[in-house]
Amino acid sequence: MMRRRDWQPRLDAVLRAAETRPFAWGRHDCALFVCDCLAAMTDEDPAARFRGRYATARGAHGAIRRLSGARDLAGLATKVRGPPIAPAFARRGDLAEVETDGGYALGIVLGREVALVAPEGLVRVAADRARNAWRVG
């Protein structure tokens, strides 16, 4: 999965679109947002088998387990992107796992921030809150 030459404006377009979309399990949640970003940057959608297959948090965890064999979001990211890297080495467009008030979430590194989708919508948190990161192309 390599980044397209025009990955940056394509990622920016996904970020702009996500600013106005409400959170919805199975349609616009943290995992699907990251996969939307990956699809924009690489033309490969790792969530094609997941989309629309769940509508609750419990359903999301079941879909991850059933369709990827992973036990959690970190396992899913590792299955899609390979072994994690130290978050300090993550660069713009890489994946990161951060702890939120609602548990762990996946997001996209934007430099000193990580953008992720939470129940309140698209949020940005400090990148130093990441506990894992994965390289994208």
C-alpha cells in the first residue's frame, strides 16, 4: 500500500468532509474514518468488508474480530499496516492509536496532532497522546 503522489490534497479533502459528518457506528466512526483516509492516500480501502456491517460499538468489535481476526483496533491496524512504530517517528498521514475518554481510537497523524472521529465528531488531539503508530507507504 503505497501513497499516491497527490495524497496530501486527497487527505485534506477527507478531513474537510469529516468535519461536518456526524459520528455513526458502521458509517463514520474512528476505524472507517482512518480507512477513508487510507483509501484517499493509497486507492486501497481496507474497510470494504466492514462498511455497513455493524451499527453499535459491540457490533464494531464483533465485525473486527469476525472479518479480520483482530481482537482490537491495534490488532486491526497491525493486520492492515504491519508492526507498529514508535509514535515519536510517525509522520503526517500515518496511523496512530490514542486513548480517549471513550477508550482507544484510531486516527491520522497530522504532525503534532492526530485527527480522529469520536461521538462529538472530528476531533484533534495532541500526537504525544499516541500509544502506537503505523507507517503508511
